[in-house]
Amino acid sequence: MTVQNNKTDLKNLSQDQLVSFAESLGQPAFRGRQILSWLYRPGITDFLQMTDLAKEFRAILTDKARISRFENPIIEISRDGSVKFGFKLEDSLVIESVLIPEEERNTLCVSSQAGCAMGCTFCLTGMMGFTRNLTPAEIVNQVCGVRDWMVDNGRGELSNLVFMGMGEPLANLDNLLTALSILTEQRGLDFASRRITVSTCGLVPQMLELGRKTDVNLAVSLHATDDETRNMLMPINKKYNLHSLLEECRNFNMKKRQRIMFEYTLLDKVNDSDAAAEKLAYLLRDIPCKINLLAMNVTADNEFRSPNRDRILRFQDILRRKGYTVFIRHSRGEDISAACGQLAGKIVTKISVD
């Protein structure tokens, strides 16, 4: 990003906020909506390109505001086709986003914070600590930056967004809600809410607000079936234990066919027993849900290991026999440290294109 002090970054503003901004400059409300209809078009970098705005107003915007964007991302391409983007922020921090291409969709894993304060013991991002929240502009510019790269490289269009990158999205709820408004607004980036999933490790009050204010999908990082194990793996459980978390899941505002996605990372001899699978089935018995099972993505920085394939399949089979829809999520981008729990905002000096 290019630093421009004392100018309002319009990508930090929702449609309603853009309307208020335009009115503060003596313009009618519809000018704010006009600005939004231009901001997120590919290739728009200057107010002079907004040709249905009066020249005088464009000159005022140039003096008072700016259009931020990410430039020259650090790009690593995995053997499996996943692409990791390292975006440098104005204060020189680096955040990471991961594009996961599949046969019928292109999913972008989006970051919401620089680092993470949740301290989950099996996650590399959690081990790096927390620096700061991302602004709405820094959230949506990840989507814009990857979209533009895809256009330039003939990679099709983004179809799905998952907030499962660096950080805990609900710990940055206000900025997340503004970003979601921009992402789903037709004049903005025009994503359908059903194509967006927000993941949380279990911030119960913020879950309630997310459900009240948006229609996006919810994913809950569970990873244990008892408080003792979850306290060890996920310190947030000491504040919002399993009972309070699952109670909020039961009350979460969802449309008729929506289901919560529970994420469960299997750790060898920690949470992968038959008894754990049976208890998980019992705990989720009255919550409309799907379950994602993930093998631990091993890093040199922690002691956890993944169960073998047979153990993972056995865990899945127990849940399926109880009537659950259960997926085994295969890691993507492990060779470029782009898999779940591996994002750490490290600057690389070599771009991998193998």
C-alpha cells in the first residue's frame, strides 16, 4: 500500500458511511453510492476515472480522500495449485491470504488480524502473538488483490470467501462487519452471503452479534469434546467453555437450510479416540451442522502430530453412523506453509512457481 497521510481511505467505509462522507463534502447522498459503484471495479485507482462524477467533485475527492490497494504481493504457488499471497501493510507488517482453486470453485482464505491473540497451541499464527486488527480496507483489499491477480493470470473468478486466515475474525468484529457489508453490497464486491464463511474459536457474545447483523455462514473451531482438553488446546475455552459455546450455537440465527460448520483438528492421542468421536456426536446432537475433520498440519514449532489415515477414517465413520455429514478436509499448500494453522506473516525472498 502507498501511504497518504491525512486523507480518508474510502475503502474503509461502508455504503452508509460513504453517503455520510459525501454529504460532509456538501454533496447529495446518491454521490456516496456512486463512489461505491466505482471503488471496487478492477483497474480503478484514481478519482479521475469516475467519469459520472462532476470534475469539481473529483478534484475535491483527490484532495480529501484516497483509494488504497495492495501492490506487488509476495506470491508462492504450491504444487497442488494453491497460491499464498503476502501483502505488505502501510506499517510494514505482512499478512497472508490463500487462494484454493478447486474444480467448481475458487475459495480465498482471508485474514482479519496481523497475528492472533487467541494462543491456540497447535496453530503457528497463534504462536506468533498479536500485533493489531486489520482495517476494513485491509480486509477487502486482500479480496481485490487476489481477484486482480486472477484476472491478470486467467485464473477465473473468486467464488467463495472463508475468514480462516490469520487472526480471530470476531475479535475484530466492527471492522469485520464493515468489510462484510462492502463484500456483499451489490455496488461493492457483490458476494452472496451464502458464499462467505466466518470462523471463530468461540467468542460467544460476538457470535450472537454476527448472527443478528449478517446472513453469512458460521464455522466454529471446536477441536475437543471436554473442557480439560479444550482448555489446553484453546485458552479461550477458559472464558467461554464448551457448554456456553454450544448453547450459543443452538441459538445462532440461521436461515432454514443453513448449518454451522464445526472444525475439528485431529491430534494423535489427544482428541482422536473412539470415545471422543462418540462424545462429539452427543454434544452436537441438536445443532444443525456439518463437521470438517482436519489432520494436524505438522510444524517444527509444536509437539502435536497427526493420527494415521485409518484413525481419521474411523473417527469419521463413527460420526457418520450417528447421522452426521462429515468431511475430511485435505490440507492444501503445505509445501508453502499455506495450510490451516501455518500462516505466520513471514516475508519470503523467493517466489515459488514450481
